[in-house]
Amino acid sequence: MLKLRNIQSFYGNIQALKKVSLDVEEGEIITLIGANGAGKSTTLMTLCGIVPARHGTITFEGQDITSMAPEKIVALGISQVPEGRRIFPYLSVTENLNMGSFLRSDTHNIKKDMDHIFELFPILAERRNQPGGTLSGGEQQMLAISRALMSKPKLLLLDEPSLGLAPLITKRIFEIIRRINQESGTTILLVEQNANLALKVANRAYVMETGTITMTDTGKNLLANEDVKKAYLGI
């Protein structure tokens, strides 16, 4: 579904990604783990067209999207839940969700999808008329994921969904991530510092260090890898 080949990205003269190559197959959960500053978020921003790739190619379902504008990439079926959530704080929960469906015209299905969101996240149904900014951190993360789902993405990009959340809320978020993948078949590329949880839900994973992919394997095998245990699992 998605192929990155030898991607190099820069912030000014500082190189953030150094010949990054990775693959995401349809229906998979792929996770990208690494320390702060490793280039994980930049990888997502580059494939979304927000940080331009200076070298290399990105293809999605066989189409070259390397130099495509971000809004056109969204229209193809790629939706990102950014780090820090970035919901619209002064819009209600329902209005935030409607923003996620901005490119859609199938009004009846939009209503069905919103009802499904409220089944996945009952707390959002209770808060549907509240401004997004009045929600707790965990509720805002649920709203950010839901807003992305309202675009009916083929590929969902999640950037640090557990950031700043209590362990019980984090566990709930990861249960929902697995459920989204299993029930709808939505392909997921997950960037996450909680390597233990991320590797447990992942079919495959990549380890990134200083802008370079240094290791790839199944989530299960990386959980058992001694180097990964020492560097990312605190074992």
C-alpha cells in the first residue's frame, strides 16, 4: 500500500531523515519506535507532504505522492492524528467530527460513521455538544482519532497517541487502535514512544535512530530482541 524509498528530509540545512525506506501492506498495523528526535514524527510529516522530501520517492497504492500537496494526499485516503492532538478547541465535539468529513459528500454515511464513532467512544457521545477544549487529555485524544476516522481513511497515521495520558487511558486507546484495524481493516502506521504497547499491537515494526532505520522485524520478535529490550523497554 505504502512505500518509502531512500527518503531524505531536512529542516533548513539540518538533515532529519537519511535514506529512510519502509513498506506498509494493506491491513497491517506497522509501528515506528525510537527515542525523542529520532525522526519518527518527521517521517509521518514527510509522507503527508508537510515536510517536503528532498530526495527519494513515496508511493501510495502505486501512485507517486512524493511532491503532492497535503490536501490531495488526504483526498487519496491518508489521514493523520498529529502529536499533541490539535483538535479545534472552540468547536464542539460534533463540529470537530464534521471537520474530519469535510471532503466527503455522502451525507447518509457520514451520519452512520458518526454514530459508529459514538459507539467506539461513548464519552464523546455524552460530550457531543461541549467545546473540544473542555475535554480531558484522554478525551481529546479520542476526539483526534475520531476526527481522522471521519475522513474514511485507507491509511491512518497515529503520532504518539499515548503522549501525556494516564496508563489506564493509554491502554484503552490501544484497545481502540486494534479494534479499528480488525473491524474496518484500516491500515495503521503508528509512531509511539511506548515501545512495549506499540510492539504488542504491531504486525511489523521499524526501529529508527537519528533519522535512519536500523532494524525491522515482527512486533513479537522485536519485543524479544535483547537490544530493543535494553534501549526501549527498560529491561
